[in-house]
Amino acid sequence: MFPIHRDRRLRTNESIRSLVRETILTPNDFMFPMFIAEGTNVQVEIPSMPGIYRRSIDLTVKEVKELWSLGIKAINIYVKVSDNLKDNTGKEAWNPDGLMQQAIKAIKDAVPEMIVMPDVALDPYSIYGHDGIVENGQIINDATVDALTRMSVSHADAGADFVAPSDMMDGRVLAIRKALEESGHPNVGIMSYSAKYASSFYGPFRDALDSAPKESGVPVPKDKKTYQMDYANRIEAIKEAIHDVEEGADMVMVKPGLAYLDIVREVKDAVNVPVSVFHVSGEYAMVKAAAERGWLDHDKIMIEQLYCIKRAGGSLISTYFAKEAAILLNK
Ligand code: PBG
């Protein structure tokens, strides 16, 4: 007797393995999340994210040119504004001369083909560190959506290719789509963070922007669980993604990445738009920390993780590893 199936034949050597490989990773699969700081010639490394910096616009533009030369075609941008610009309305978010708007303009001037996707959420502008406006200890939905539409239009006015609402308010995709159409931006797209979980994997990101929910004299929720999703749920993720596509999202996102690949696959099967995945700050930090101790092979783990995200159905991966991975893949 011999085994009926000799599945190992297709794994005999690298030639046959490369012929039957189902997933191929390239720098075109990546988006690079970037943190923008005020000032000029500023570059501050985020302690919990080795190799990732908060940079002023001038240095960001330099970096974007380099990313473009490596084959990276999209960036997500986040800003850290000074505390005196924060309040409960988030109105700095739609200041036409705000840090985000200036950054979008400068990047699009320098590298017009780079797809720029600014983050749309109030947390970097909120005295409470919340993604929405707080009233009587609650995050109020509809007034927050109004703020997000203004913010989105101001990003589009500045030259953004896509806006990326990451706030998880209800109805924001439809409201943003309507506002973009009415303000003469029919070609500006929406990449919606549709299935965004209330996750502890965002810790290092909140360090980077100093945006963790905080007490500020008045009682506010200590976490984001009334708008971000419960990590015990899956049906809800599919529902959120379907709603966002119905409301006009061009792409949807699942976030975080690796611990949520089941959701990535299910959302991918449920909607007919590209599904992007955010390989978030905490996932990056874990690999860096283990590699620093010599406990994991950094480059191999990085590439394996990115392949697995793509295999699960992620068409676009937002990852802090984008630059390092592109350098390695281009070799
Ligand atoms: C803010 C936002 C967060 C992230 C992206 N946009 C943090 C949060 O929701 O608290 C997290 C990204 C990361 O951890 O890399 N709306």
C-alpha cells in the first residue's frame, strides 16, 4: 500500500512551491501609517514603536518621497496637535490651515501620485481623547457625524484622495458621501474603518498621539466600548461592513489584524469591495519587542504575518512594517 495522496509532491522544492503559491505579497499591498507633528525639522521616535516617528511636515514629505521610490502607493495620516487646540467639539479638525490640511497639501504637492488617506475621527482634537463629542458622560452620535462630515470635506479640499473614518459612529459614511458630493468632491473615496474593535492593541498608537481617553474634570467613559466593537462578536462585523458599503464606502477595513483574521475572511466573503486590514501598533510593538530580545526572527515573522493577512483576504494592509517589508521584498 502507498498513500493515496502524496500532497508533499507540490512542496518538493522552491521551484514547484513558487509555481503553486496562492498568495504573492508586494509593496502595492501596503499602506503606511504616518504620524505628523507640529513645527519643522522635528522627528521623535515613539518609545513603544521602535523605528516609527512623529515627524513635522517637512521631514514627512522627505519620507513620503522615499516610500514612493520603494513602491508604496498609499499612506494613512494621523496628527498630534497641541493641547491648546483641543476642545470637546473637535473644531480644529476642519480648520483649513490645520496641521492635517497642511500635511495633505504638502504631501500631494511633493508626490502627487501617492494616495493620501487622512484619518477621520475627533480623538486627536478631543480634550477627552474620544472619537466623538461628549455630553452628559456619553459620546453623542449625530452631532459627531456633523463634525466628521466637515472634517472630511476639509480633507478633500486639501487634496486627500480618500477619507478614512475610524470613529465608528452610526451613519457617518452616508453623511460623508453626501457632503463630498455636495462640495464638489465626487471622486474623493471613502475607506471606512467598518469593523473596528475596542482593542488593547491600540496602546502604542495612543502613546504616539497622546490620545488615550482621559478624565478631564467631568465624568467621561474610560474606554471606547460604546462605539468600537466587542471583540467577542463576529456577526456585528459583517453587519457593520454591509451597512458601510450600502452607505457608499469604496473600501472597508477590519482592525486590528492578526487576531481578527477570521473576521477579515468573513467580511471579504460578505461584501464586494476591497477589504483592508489594519495591522495595528500593538501588533508591531510585540514583534519589535520579541525580536529585540532575540526571541523571534524579525524579518521572517514580519513577512509571514503580512502574507497571512493577505491570504485571509486583506487586499490592502495598513502596517507600520510597510517600509521595512518593501525594502525586503524589493531585494
Ligand atoms: C483613532 C484611531 C486609533 C487607531 C487608528 N485610528 C486609536 C483608537 O481608536 O483609539 C489605532 C491604530 C493603531 O493602533 O495602530 N480613531
